[in-house]
Amino acid sequence: MRRPTLAALVLVALIAALAAGGAGAAPFGPVREEARGQTVDWWMYGGDARVNAYVDRVVVPAARRRGVTLRRVPVADTADAVQRVIAERRAGRDSGGAVDLIWINGENFAAGRELGLWRRDWARTLPNARFVDPADPSIARDLGVPTEGQESPWSRAAFVFAHDRRRTPRPPRTLAALLAYARANPGRVTYPAPPDFTGSAFVRQVVQRLGSRERAFAYLRELRPLQWRGGRVFPGSEAELNRLFADGQVDIAMSYDPSLVAGAVRRGQFPATARPFLIGGGALVNTSYVTIPANAGDPEGALVVADLLLDPVLQGIKADPRVLGLPSVLDPERLPPARRRALVAPRSPYLLRSLGRPLAELPAGEVGPIERAWQAEVLRSGG
């Protein structure tokens, strides 16, 4: 039996998105009408080729069917988009802004919320918001900051690890076991240096698991001389760590992408014997959102796009490991059975069937201080 191609999945998504167009149309109908002909500039991190492809091949055509032109504006750092909104605010530009929608979470959302940059009380007005559980703490609070209707969820991430069962048949599944493994196999473990996103997430997971920054940094200082190149050098990014793992120089890879192994094996980057696993009994998890600046030039179009991002069919395609493999933000209990099944990851040795006991992210305000403290207390500690 032939498996559907990405193009076929996209076609199904577009047809379903059109068919669902009437859902909640009474209160949202005027917004849809006003959105027709608008061009939405979605400022978003541009460094993930698979997310870019999902937006270009799935979301852009779905928006076009609604009469909205979606233009992806890639940025190297989400803070660049926030700074653009701040600059426009300082210049007195209260409407007609260049930024209509931002892929955002954590510190960047919190900073803009503090400055009053975001449109208020809109997220629950989206028709597809009925499929989201507003009481879910991982959605209602963005790294500890209440969203208060100023951003809408669209994707989840979970921090997972990878091993090659041929080289490491029994990977370390606790932090104590990881340290013991590093002692027994010096040079075979490392992680990217914060503030790299992946390295920062690993450090935060250690902080969360050990209960305090002091205990975590003591652990990381003990681990450092046992790391790759004696801990004198850290990988600069997740991509570099993946190359070291693929080349057999280290035994563990890691990512905030739960489909890390599935994607890398499919591309031929990781060997077929690679497998995902968890350390500590559960994955560190967070949610990604979109927000609309208060001075957005095309706010109605931005609302339509934010609603499309919650469409159950588009969420199902995003959850497909052949596309992105990212967990849905929708509550399965609020969906019809057919749509519910589409959100369940297929059985695969390259995907985790469970994220264990998920570990909540630290509050946004603690991320920067932890990264700076790591630089001072671990990186500059001399190993």
C-alpha cells in the first residue's frame, strides 16, 4: 500500500480547511471578510528548514484559500521582530506596522507583554480555539507568564535524547547514570554551549531535575572534564552536536524536537540503529505561540492565519513525523474520533510513544540569568 505523499497531505488539508470554514463563522465572519485581500507578514525564526517547508507548503496555500496572502519573514532571532515593534512604537507608529504576526514564546513574549506591545483578548475569539483546553497550564502560561489572550498556541516541543543502540545499547536514563557513563567513557558526552537553544534547554532540565541552580551547576562542573575534548570545547549548536553523533565522536545527541531521530534517520544523517530516549523519566516541554502586535498593519488577516494554525487537519499534518512530527496543542477529547487519531504518532522505533512525566519549563525570567550564570560558573570554572 502506497503511503500518501506530502503533496497529497497538503491537498487534504486545504480541502478540509475550506470545508471547516463555516465553523464559528457568525462572530468571526466579519473578520474573515475584512481579511480578504490582506497580506500578513509573519515574522518567524527562519533557521528550521522543515518548519519553513510546512509553512510554505501547507499554511500559505490554506491562507490563500481564505483570501489572505501569507508572507514568511525569516529572522535569525525572534528578538529582532520584537525590536522592530518596539522601534515602531517609539516612532509613534500606532497602526500600519510592518509586523502582523510573530512566532514567539518565553522571554520575548514576556518582554513585549510588559511593554504593552501585543493585541489584547483575541486568542479565545478564534473559532478553532474551541479545540484547545484553556485550563491546560502548559498553554495558559507561557514559561510561567499568563498569556491572557495575547497569544495563541500553535505547536509544542519536547526535549529528547538519542543514542545508537549498536554503540550504546543501554543509554543512561537518569542524570546520575549520565555522569557515571561519562566517567566510564570519557570524551563520549557533550552538549552545546548556552545560550544555544538546545544547550540552554539541557542546562535547564538539569536545574529542574536537581531542584536548584547550585546543585545543577555543581553537577555540570563535575561532568565537564569528562566531556568531549575534556570539556575545553563545547559544540556551538545542535547541528554540530548532531554531526559529532553521526560521525561516532560522541554517544548522545539531544534536541527540543521529539522527531529528531525519525527525521535524521530518514535523511540518512543518523544510522538506522539510532533510537530516542529520555533522561530523568520525562521530557522537558514547552509551547510555541503566535502573537499579534497592537499596531499590526493587517490584524484581521493575522487572526485568520492564527485560526488556521489551530485547524485540526493542519495540526494533524504538523504532527506527522514525515512533515514535522511536533505534538499538537489541541485537546484530543475536544476532537471528533477521526481527527483525534491523526494527532497520535504512528508506531515507530524512531519515535517515543510517551514523553513520560513531562517536566514544565522554568519561568521566562529565569532563562537569561541561568545562561549567564552557566557562563560564569561552569564555562569559566576551568573544568
